[in-house]
Amino acid sequence: METEVTLPKVQKKKKKLQKAPYLLLLPTLVMITALLFFPMARIFYYSFQNYDISAPFYDSFAGFDNFVKIFTEDAYFIPSLINSLKWVVSQVVLQLGFGMGIALILNKKFKFRGLTRGFVFVPWAISGVLTSVMWSLMYNEHMGVFNDILMNLGIINEPQAFLASTNSAFIAVVVAELWRGIPFFAVTILASLQSIPEELYEAAAMDGSNRWTSFINITLPQLKRTIVLTTLLRTVWEFNNVDLMYNLTNGGPANSTMTYAMYIAKTAVHGSDFGYGSALTVVAFLILTIIALVYLKISKFEEA
């Protein structure tokens, strides 16, 4: 009789324990739905609308008109997309290369290593607005430190307006973003380097392997998962990056630094055309989704 009475109680406790994880996840799911999926659904909804807050009486259902306009009439769509492509490729490749180098150095044992690691992370912790103000002052034509250094070295004869020239504006913003983005790769790759067993390198050294072959055959394969994830995340972040370029150049001069994300911001926020801006955002979402899926497939992330 006792076993017959206790079994239902045990089963009820098991059911409660099975429901517990879902109850604990419920607040997080509600927050994600409220802060992510609901705004995303609104963007998709507005992309099919004529929704201009400066002309509310003309709001109506647009169907696919906004998307047709993007691919057939928009003169800024392709140029801004090309600028975004150049921006993302240059940032991800250079940040990965410099970040890898710094991580390899910081993985070595030397005096004040912990303090040095802390200083390396500082640029990543500074806000984008503060970073843009700092770099705009350094690039300043009249009191910027770069003009002062280059003139003292005899490289230039007169001050240059780095952010106002079509020849230098894009490169200048790339350098500023590199300073902010390299620590992300350095810290994440450094964490992965510390998880590689030292015995692998010792065994390779016994087999006659030098540093370069050990790096190619041991370090890179062990870092593959981290590199794939960090480059994918950074690709998405840099594609959507607005703050630094907006504050330094505002897309100029002559739209030479007008990226796709900045074009969306100017269309929706400054132009008040949220319907067309939402359609541009949906296109960006689809582009990034395709890039992510193709990249994960090519990199064989699941096998890594």
C-alpha cells in the first residue's frame, strides 16, 4: 500500500522538476520577445507600408513597392552596400590579424603581463561616441596630433583635412575603428590560446617541429572554432556599425563613407520615412542571414 501511495507523489515531483527549467527561462523568453522579436516583427510590418511620420495622411499599404524601389530606383543602395562591403572586409581581416598577433604576444610569460592585458582591453571598453570625439580631435586639421607628427617628420608640408578628403576619409575611419576593435579579437583569442594543452607543443617539439609549423598544425586548428565565431560576430557588428563613422564623417565627403547601415539611419531617423527605412533593414537582415549561413557552411563550423 505504501508503494502505491508514494508512486503518484514521486511522479508529481518529477513533473514539477521537469517544468522548473521552463519556468526559470520564462522571464528571459519574455524579455527576448519584447526587446527583440516584437521590434523585428514591427520592422517587417512597416516594410510593407507607406509610413512617413512627416506625412501621416499618406500612410497606406505599399505591398512590395518599397522593395521594388530599392532594387530598381534607389541610387544609394548599391554604393552604400559596396562601402559596407569594403568596411566589413577591411575591419574583420585587419582586426583578426592584429588581434591574433597581440594575443600570441600576451600569451607569453613576461613582466607586468597582467597589467599589459588590462591596458589592451581599454579601447574596447570606451564608448563609440567618446572614441569618435577623441579621434576627430587627433585628425583635426588645425590642432590634430597626426598633422603635427607628419609635419615634424617632413612627410607633409601643410596640415591635411583627413576627414574632409575623399582620398583619406575612409582610411581614417578604418584606422579609428581598428583601434577600438582589435582588443575584442585579442582577448577572445588569448582565452582560447590558454586552453590549448602545452603537451601538444612539447610533443611537436620532440618531433622536430619549429614555431611556425606548430602554429599552423596545432594553434590554428585549436583556434578554428573561436576564429569562426568571432569573425562572424564581428562581421554582423561592423555591418551594423553607425556611431563611429556617423560622428566622424556623417557619411561624407561626397558619400565616400556612407555605409548601408548609415543610409538606413538617415532614411528612417533623419528622413522620417520609416516604411522605406524598414524595407532597407529587412534587406540588410536577409543579406546578413545569407552571409552567416554560407560562412558557417564553408568554414565547416559543426565539424570544428
